[in-house]
Amino acid sequence: MPITTPNNTIVLIDPVTDWIHVVKAALALNFTIISLQLPDVALPSKFKSFLPTSDALKAEGVTHTLSMKQYDTFASVQQIQILAMEYSLNILGVIPLSEIAVEVSDVMASCLGVPYNSLELVTARRDKGLMKCAVEKTGLRVAKYARVSSLDDIRDALQQMSISYPIVVKTPAGMSTTDVFICSCEEEASDALDKILGETSPDGRLISKALLEEYIGGTEFAVNIMTFQIEDEEDCTSRYLVSDMWRYSKTKQARYDSAEICNPADHPELISYAIDVARAVGVRYGAAHVELKAMEGDDGKCINPVMIEIGARLSGGRKTIMASEAIESWDPFTSLIHSHCGGSCRLPLDTTYFSPSKFARHIFLPIEKSGQVTNIQIDIASLTTLHSSAFTVHVGDLVSETSDIVSCAGFVWLVGEKDQVDNDTSTVRASYSLQVVGQSMCKS
């Protein structure tokens, strides 16, 4: 029999990123939870390994598990509306928990009459070209860009934009660092086009043009933001809170070496720019993950930020979990729910950011050679600041050289005092080795 007392309910779209933590936070708030899984049309195999089953979702406390058919958003809206009527559910918010859920969640939220981000900019929160156009219109600096479908297009674009190699060629609506190619010559650009054009993007759309971008030098940062609507007597305005900020270190081979938490107070120009980017693409509720590059000035401060992209969602790679460990009294998952339901959370009085009280580092473990894995070694047991670790490859697997984040062999996350984290980082670096058939030991 359907229940008769309305239950406050949230809808989780494509539960992937930190979904267990979001579910636990929702249950603590006495929410009923509906999950909607999107079709895995063209997800890389390693992404698919992170998708929970319906049984796994129910085991953690999700009440209703649904699956979207053929990206029919409105059929799913209808399904949820009928479910709400049958079970007296009071739906308060819709939350995206993957990159491909960003567009769907806002459209569904608008149909369900709950808070949603600006619909006229919904595609600008996914398509990297439309994203740059929206940000550029507000007067913010972005990398030069063009849509291309051939080498002739690339040659013309380089001439028109007055740029030269290296360039970036990517899937316009991709996810993470997959199908993002840094090209130093025409041959590499041609290879990138071959890998992108004619394929299906993660959200099921045929890719007819790639996005060419000016390569921006400097240091890469990720600025994570939570957005709330603050009502006063006269108006309702958006409040943008920088919850955590990360600096990336890179290597030429593996691209990503590590990411470490930093204090937003040390980078006022960067956090101001990141907030302006979130505002430019219409983020008014929920999380935003702004990736940017900046140059280091003579005084050591990073200046002249340029957006790489923004995701209107939680940051991946356990950054949100790490931030909750490094920042006192910060509960990102409860805050995410409150935000999407039109509420607020604890906010700092005099700043637009939180400062971490602990140091955190995310270490990427690359695969430096292709082949069959015969041995993996790493010293985890002696790490005093270990938060967690994960390996995505195992002995016997056939592997290729790391080209993006998801093609790493594994990851280690450390939280604690900086000197202790540094010591443990050295231990990880010295002890990690991965052996493949026909190759000698390779170290990070």
C-alpha cells in the first residue's frame, strides 16, 4: 500500500561520484531517495566499473532505483511524477552525481518544480565550446577555441587565432581527461581527430566536430564551489562559497603526478575568477568544479587565471571526501543536498571560502609501459597519514601507458600534517613499482 504521509525526497541522477556519502547524508536528513541511472552509451570501461548496480544502491538505502531509457528525459520525469503520486513523495531537489548528469538534472528539476540552474545556459555547462562562449561574454579571459573537423580546419583556425602548436584537441562534451589530447604537431592533431570524430560522446551524441583550444601554460588549479540562494526582504541572490582548492603537479609522461590542497586565502584573484566563471554559466544551486590555469608572478603569487572548464557537479577523485577531512566542520554532502533543495548551510562570516586545517594530497600512480602486468609493489602499511588507496589494475591485466587520469594504475590519498604527508609521499614514490611482461621495473 502507498504511504499516506508525504516524505521529503531527493532524486540522484546517475549516482557515481561519492554516491554512498550523498546517500548517507540524505538518510541522516530522513530523506527518501530516488536514483536514476543514465544509459552507459559510450563510457570508457574503467568508468563503467564505478557504476553501482541497483542492488548496491538499495543496499545502501536508496528506496526507488530507476533507469533512463534511450536518454528520454521526459519519460523519466513522468516516471518520477507517477512514483511521487503513488507513494506520497514530496520531491525537494534533483542532484547530478556525474558529468553526464549535469544537463539532465536541471531539465528534470525544472519539470518537477524544484530548484534548478539557469536553463538558457544548460548546454554551456557541458559543451566546452559553449562554456567558453558564455564565460567570454562576461568579459573573463578564456583560451582561444574553434570547432574543427579536419586538418584544414585546424590550419585555418590556427591562422585566424594567431596561435601555434602545441594545441589541445578534445571531445566538446567529454568527461574528465578522457579524449583530451595535447598535440605538438599536425600528425598528433590528425591522430586526435581520428580518435574523436565519428565516435559517440559519453552522453550518447555523435561527435561531428572536435574542439581545438589554445594551449595555456602555467600551474593548474581546481576550485570547488558550493552555491546557495540567500533570500532577503527585497531579493534572492546567489552566494558562492569556495569550499576547497587544489594545485596539480604534472609530469610529461603521466600528465598528472599529484594534487594537493591549498588555502584559498593565498589566491584571491583565482577564487574571484572561479566564482565569476560559475556565475557566467548559470550555476545557482549545488556544486561547481572549476579547472583553471594561472601563471606564477615574480612574488610567487599565481595570477592571470584562465578557465580550462567547469563542471556543475561535485569534484571527482575523492576531492570532496578529502576536503571534509581537511576542513573543520565542513560537511559537503549535507550542504549539497541543502543547496539543491533551496536551503543553505554553515557559511563563513567574513570570507567567501574555507581554509583547511590539515594538509591533503592525492597521488596518481602511472603506468609507464604497455604490456601485461606481472607484479605490483607499493608500501601502504607504513603510511601514517593514509586516508585511502585504490588500484584499478591487477596482476595479469593487459595495460597501456597512462594517458589520462582514469588510465592510471591506482591512487593514494593522504591527510595530516604537511611534513608527515610529505614523508609518506616520499615512501609511496620510492616503493611503487609496476612490472609488465618484457619490461623492467618502472617507478613513478
